[in-house]
Amino acid sequence: MTIAATGKRIVLAEVMGYCWGVRRALEIIQQAAQQGPIATVGDVIHNPQVVDRLRAQGIEPVSSVAEARERGFRRVAITAHGAGPQRAQEAQAAGLELIDTTCPLVTKVQRLAEKLVRQGYFLVVYGDAYHPEVRGVLGWAGTSRAVAAKHLEDLPWNGPRGMPGVVSPPRKVAVVSQTTKQTDEFLAFALALANWVARHGGEVRIVNTICQPTWERQEALRALAREVDVLFAVGGRKSSNTARLAEVGWACGVPSYHIERAEEIDLAWLEGKRVVGITAGASTPDEVVLAVVDRLAALGYQRPERLWRYEAPDLEDFAE
């Protein structure tokens, strides 16, 4: 029986894989590496295959600027996720040249954090407190009046304004998002926070800073989910946006699995599944996606009729 007769096929999301911010970061760091070794504080992007490839080009992840200096590096890079202003200060103090690959959309959130704090807002960053992007945004806020949270219970308050004996929120609160979060989840959090703060006369400013590439990949996945039986979201384990894609797939009612490599595909996931969908995070290189396609083709699935499209930066994303 032929593949066509079985009806087993692969369908790709219309938009997936490398975003323009990741491509930009890699171009900057690889061009700079032609002049000699570079240390990056953390992974340039959250993909292990790419990190391994960059290491072969003299681009080595380290845990701190101090480690970069101790190991004899003369240059240190800020990753695409960004960092607080203290990173540049540390590099200067250590006598190291600084290379900045921060995604411009992350830089926009950093500058917004500075602005909101100057305007007197207590800043809430919806996101993962451990993520380098979130830590960097809090660093740019430069104040104790800024926190990361994903649930109201994470906030340093335990009751609404006007209630005696509780730690109530300040009168002015602003909320922004880690750029790679789900829009619906961010809005649910922001509206719950607004209800809590504004009920007794507080002021809340909500700014949706989820980036367009993240939103486009999630929307493309929702469209894909309508025509497949199982989904694979391909990307590094540390990739927040890849993890969100798998969550979106499950929310659409389709079994969805976050895999880093083609070898991780469990045959049990494919039992009774005729149409397989593939998406990929914004830091996943093309060759990793194509390896997953090859693995599924070897298992009897027809290759996709089309590949995915690449997006260009939208200049409106940079408007104040």
C-alpha cells in the first residue's frame, strides 16, 4: 500500500521557526566572531543545536562577565533575550568589549519599563521570573517597585485597596508581558489585576508587549490544529515560546508534544494518527524542523506540500 493510499501526511504551520529577531542576533554574533572568540552570558538563543554550532565558531556560553574575564575572553555578548544595564557596566569594569544582540522588541519593553517607573507606576511583568528577558526588564526598571508574576498570588499584596489589616496594591500599577507569552493568558491575568487594583480607586495601565512573531506563530498553530490529529512543537527545552506553542495545541484539543530533536518522537504518539502537524519555536533552525520531517517520512508519512514562510519586521512594532 502506498503512502497516498494510507492518507498519512505531514502538514506544516504557515509561520514557524526562526523569527527575524533571532536571525538578527545570529548575524551579529557570527559576524563579530570572525574577529576572534566571544563569550555570551547565557545562550545566545534557546536552542542547543545552535549553541553547539556557535561554540565551534569560538562563541562560548559563560555564566557571568567575571567568568568571561577569568577565562581570558576579551569580548562578551548580551544574548537576544537582553539583560539589565548592569551587564554593560560589568563589562566596562572588566575591560571587555560588549556586543549587544538584544532583540529590538525586547529593547522596546526595557525602555517601556523605565518610562512607566518614571511615571510613578508599580511595574508588574507577566512572565517567568527566572527567564533572562524578564530579569533584564526588571533590571531596566531599576527599582524595588517592580516584580515578575504569573498569578495574582505571586504579587506582594494580600488584599484589595481599602481593606484594613492587609497589604494592598499601590494606587498606580502598570502591567507588561514577557514577549513570548500567550495573549489570552496575559489578558486574563491583566484583567484580573485591573479588577483588583481599580475596584477601590486605583489606576491600572495594561500594555500588551507580546511580540508579533510570537503571536503569528500561535495563530498559525491554531489554524493548523483544525486539520491535524497530533502536533509536534519543535524547539529547545529552554525555549519559552516553543513551550507555549505546545500549550496552545493542547488548548485546541490536539495532542501536542514539545520535542527538541527528531529522535524524541515516541511511536506511541502516532498510533492511529493520520495527519501530523509540525510547528517550531522562534529559535528553532530550519534543519532541525526538516530532520523531524525526515523522521516522520521514514515512518510512512507523506512529506508536506509546502514549506513555511518567513516574516519581515513590522516597523509599527517600534512605534512609541
